[in-house]
Amino acid sequence: MICPPTRIGALEQFTAFMEVLPLYARDRNKVVPGHAAVSRLSPAIRHRLIDGVELSRLAMARWSLSRIEKWLQEVWWRQYWKAWLGSRPEVWSSYRQRLEQSWPQEILARSAAIEAADSGNPIIDAFARELSETGYLHNHARMWIAAWWVHEERLPWELGAAWFFRHLLDGDPAANTLSWRWVAGLQTPGKTYLARRSNLEKYLDPEWLAQRLDGLAAFESPEALLLEMPVLSPPCPFPEPVYEVDDSIATGLWIHEEDLSPETTLPKSFRPQQVLVSGHASAWLQAGFPTAKQSWLTAALDDVAGRAEVNWKIPPQRLSGHDLASDLTHWADQSGLQQVVAMRPPVGPLSDEIPGISTALERHGIRLLLLDRPADVESRPYAKSGFFKFWERVRPRLGEGSF
């Protein structure tokens, strides 16, 4: 398994990886079997079994910032993407709307063939099989596939992003969607990403590549597909941050798959009367998550349920999440709750459901309170333009330990 679906397993894997962290900058771009040069913990970080801020602190207790800066940047890219999309949710909405439109049959057929590892290019097909079998791809492989998909095959980037989101265990509405936009030339004005033969030859494992040399021709002379840059509205404000809970009233804790370690940020004094752990099965079904991905998520939800029982001495109830608004309201109403507390989900399928969930609870006189992690709130004002301006603001704060 690429990444364990438990908090303790992920922390143990990180502890082992931390010993080679200073080598990350040198070796991170190499795409070799096993991917030993990278942590492979992105699924755990994406679902916050472990948090990127938490890992940054652990790593900097072992190594100086300057020795592991490239790795720290990679961790904080995910934070940056979430913050950027959080102030521009129309980008997510537009992507979702495009997916729902009717695409020509030949486009759908070609997309399906690529996803089934039947593209005719042995390099792409090998990566497609790895994605299907493991739920993981090295970042370089992701970029090469996306560039080939958009600029060589001339397929809609949205369908490629949906393919990755469907299979990647770390499939993230922000990082995945915005990375595909970047490759397509829609994220940063004047910039596209092209996958070149020389780059593949430099970073792919020589023995692996030797078996698939015929695939290199597609990367010989790439030409960018120039798409019209969409006009975006000005960034919208974030909700007022919430950190504290008044649990003098009957309060239930709802734990969802967007934050699977709420005990690391909730107030120590917090004592819920009831705990609910839910998946988001309706979103899994809509996106077409394969059984392996659903199983990983279910195991991660099992893990947080076990920790919740230890932390709050309450056996959590479980929901699959086929109808979150109805099921959450029924649970809260039957439990006699006046308030449901949850960690605020970032822009994505779950956040799309929050207005309906909140309205359903309010009809029964129950309040939905969404809490924020301090580092999310404190870093998001820095994500107004590109990542490296964001990093210029984050780096000194990491150095002084103020996150």
C-alpha cells in the first residue's frame, strides 16, 4: 500500500522518511519504481489524517529549514492551492458545470481508452495502470500525462482532471483542479506546461524506460494548445474564522473525510454529547471512485472513529453519507442536539453541500458551527497571487515557529 489509512501508520511512515529528507531536493524528480525519494503520504495529508503544518513542525525539529526547504515548499503547495481556490470558488463551480455538459462521443471514447490503459502509448499506458492499481502517481508522471492529454491529444483538461480525481487517493479539489489548469495554461497568464522527451529521459528510471522507448516519440516536439484565459471575478472574502465552541448547550461533533484528525485542533476542553463519523458516499458515486479508493477512505474513517471513541469516551455513530443533509439532521434531532460542530471543509464536493445541510438543521432549531484551523486562516491572505510570493510570507513564520 502506498500510504496507510491510519494516523499512526502515516506518522510512522513519515518518521522513517524524515531520515532522508535532506536528499529530497536532489532526488524528488526521479520517477522510479517504489518512489522511495518521496514520502508517498499525500493521501494522508490530503484528508488530514496528518496535517501539513504538523509535519512541518516535526521535520523542523529534526532538520534546519534551509536543509529541507524544497520539501517544505511541496507540503505548503497544497495549503496554497486550497487558499487560492477558497477565495475563487467560481473556478471549482465552472469546472463542475463543464463536466456535466454533453461531450462528443469521440472525445469520451478516447478519454475512456486512455483511462483503461489503451492509449497506444506504452509510457502513458503504464502510468494509467499504475494509477488504477495503486491510486498514486509521482508528481512528474502526473504533469507528463496532463501535458500529453491537453497539448498532444487535445482533449478537454476537465475530463483529465476528473480521471485523476476519480482514482488518486490524494485527489484534491484544489490541487488537482488547479494543477490541470496550470498545465493547460489557464492558471498563470502566459504559462503552459509541455512534456518534453529530454525531460522524460532525464528523470525516468532507465530500465523502466528501456521497455517503453516507442512512447517517447509523442514527446519529441510538443506544441502548446492555446486556450482562452477565462476572466475571473475578484477574490471573495472568506467566512469569519471560528476557533471556539460553546458546549454548554447540547453539542454533537460531526467528523468527515475532509479532516480526519480533528482532535489535534479542537479545544482540549471540548466535550461533545454525541459523535458522528460520515463518509460522503453520494460524492464517491458521482465521481465514480473505484472500490480500492472507497476502501481506503472507509478504513481512514474507521481509524478516526476509533480515535474519537478514545478521545471523547463516546462510541461514534457511522453514516455512509448518501444523503448527508437528511441523515445528519435525523441524527442530530434524535440525539436532542442544539448544535453540530465540524471542521470547515475546503472548496469541493462536501463544501457544496454545506448550505443544504445548514438549512436542514436550522429547520429543526439546530445550529451548524464550522471550525477553522488557525494556520489555514493565518496563511490564506498570502495566497493572492503566485506560490512563491505566498512562500515568501510563510517561510519566515515557519522559521520562527509561529504556525
